[in-house]
Amino acid sequence: MRRPALTSSAPSSSVPAVTPPGEPLSEAELADFERPTSALALLNVFRHRNYRLFFSGQLVSLMGTWMQSVAQGWLVYSLTHSALLLGFTSFCAQVTVFFIAPFGGVIADRVDRRRMLIWTQSLSMLQAALLAVLTLIHLVHVWEIVALAFGLGFINAFDIPSRQAMTLDMVGREDLRHAIALNSMMFNLARVIGPSIAGALIVVVGEGVCFALNAASFAAVLTSLLLMRIAQRPPRVNDHALREIADGYRYSLDNARIRSALILVAVSSCFGAAYLSLLPAFARDLLHGEATSYGTLMTAVGCGALIGAYSLSRIHERWLTLAPILASGCFGMGLIAFSHSHSLFVSALLLLPTACSLMILGGTTNTQIQLAAAEDMRGRVISHYTQCFLGMMPWGSLLLGAIAHRIGVANAVTIGGAVVTVAAAAAWLSGPARRGAARFA
């Protein structure tokens, strides 16, 4: 049964406990959660035992994931020297998220999310181990990399909705926003460390060791999941899976706050965030560097996103409506500037505000939709966010890869940045955006 849409009739309160459990928060209560926080408030999230376990396990595992991501891109480009195949590999790694994530969202609303994550993380470990073995014995081919990337994308379509929905289960509503900010900081801290290690290891021992270390890193997150104790959710009556998926889409589209945020994220991800799949070509062809140059660019992306993750926790509620639009505009202009750089130092410097803007865009959207969604819809709403943010990247990777194959990677990224900038301008000119600005004028 569908929950009522988000309303603004609840009175303002400093403690957002007036909303019954499982119901979306009112606009007034959302403002309480969206006030700027301090570094100490962020650290208070660690008072939750389950979150401490989650954070430590995920940090180790994500460093391995980023090592594999860097090594996989470099291996594909080294074998093929084709921007098109580079984009196609990234497409296969994420396209299943676009199609399967709604089913993952339904499952996240039905089952024990911790047990679901144990299965998905175990399968991800197996995928990394297979890739490591094939590479280390020098029998790896591009089609095998593509197939394994496709398999990992299928796993992630079920992993991501459950993992993000479980954040509220671990910390409660009062610490949700802080936990989301910390999750983003953890993700991007791993993005800083992982690529730096991978860039050095590729030069010294090759890509296969990076894949093997990623497989080993999953032991940390599996241990943390096994040690967690999550309270069971109340039983729910399950409907037909396809009907629940349709109800989820109807719920997101009927909520203007969720709908507008998802559209902007989808456009920015498709035409902008896909630039990440072309970074090996930038490093080798435009900057005339090696794997260490690619690692430097990925490290700069991680540093910028890490800054953006912390900035997310400091944004005042009066800017929450406009923050995604401003971030999207800055992201698009940053991509255009980056695409015209021919210096490694300048390119890395330009990636800092570019990655920061993308992180703020994704983080503010994630925070808003999680607080706005009802408990029995949360997994499905997060799956829509996953579709828009991660699921649109493969289409963009394929598109930008094809354009880069014809007119060059710099021109392809310039076009993508221009589309993102236009989308941000269109969102600003929309009625809801102007009303949001006028409300706090």
C-alpha cells in the first residue's frame, strides 16, 4: 500500500521525532536534519556499534575496489588502445545496474539487508579472484574482462540498494545525514588511496596483483557484516514484484522533491560523470603519461570528491534546494576546462572542483530522497537514485566513447560538460527552483 506524499503540515521542532516510524519526514523536519553540522557531530555517528563495523570493513574493501577499477581501465586500454572499447567495458560494468536495480530495490524492501550484503560481497570477491587469476597467468582477453565487468554490475544492482538502505537501519534518522556524509568521505578517501597504490603497483608488478588485493580486501567487509546485529524489521505483506516496482516508480514521480532531484542527477551522470571512463585515454594520449599519471588523475578526483563529501555536511538548509543545481553547473564548466588542459598538474588541479561538485550533487540528492521516502518505499526510491546516478553512467560511457572514437576524447568531454551546464541552467529556470530561491531571499 502506498504511503502519503511528503507534506509540509507538521510543526517545526528541534527534535524530528514527531513523524511516526516508517513515514517520510515533513518539510519542517527535513530542515532540522539539513542544518549544518560540525566535525564532532560527524564523529558522533561512530557511537553506533554497527556503523563502526560497517565503516572499517567498507573502507578496506573500497580501497581494493578502486585499485581494481584503475587496473581494469589501464589493462583494457593497454590491450586495445581503443577509447571505444574503454567506454564499452565501463558500459558493461554498470549497464546492469540501470536495468536490474529496481528489482534490487524491491528485494531490499523485503529481505534481511545484512544477509543480502553477505551474499553480494562474497560474489564480488569471487569476481575479483577470477580476474586476478586470468591476468596473473597471462590468459586474460578483452572479452573476459568485459564479461566479468558485466557480472560485477549485476551483483552491484542488488548490493547498492541494500547497502544504502541499511544506513538508516544502523544509525537511525537522527544521524542519517551525518552517516551519508561519512559514507561519501569513506568512499572518496578510498578513491584517493586506492588509485595511488594501483598506479605504483601496475608499473612494478602489473594489474593482476591489484585484482588479487581487491579480492583479499573483501574479507574485511564480510567480517564486519558477520559481526553486526541489526534489529529485525516488522513483517510486511509482499505484493507481486512487478507491481511493487511500478508502485515505487509512481511514488518517486508523484513526489516533486524526489522527481526533480533524480532528473538532474540522471542528466549529469550520463553526460558528465562518464568522463571517468576516458581518463586512461587522457593520461596516455593527451598528457603523454603512464599508469602513474592515470593514478594521479584518479587521486585528484578522489581528493576533490572527499572535499565535496565534507562540504555536504556543512551546507545550510537554505541552500539545499539550490545546491544540486549550482553543483551541476560547476561540474559541467569544470569538465569543459579540464578537457582543454594538456598539463598533468593543471588537469589534476581542475579535477578537484569538478569532482567536488559532482559529489555535492550526488550527496545532497541522496540525503533528500532518503529522508523524504517512507520506510516501505526506501529501498525502491534508493534504487531509482542508483539508476540515475550509477545506471546512467554506462550509457554516457558508451556515448562519449563513441564520440571520442570519432572526434577525440577532449571534444567528447567538452560536449558532455556543455550538456550538463545546459541542464543545470534549465533546472534553475524551472518554477520549483525559483520558488526555492525566493523562499530564503
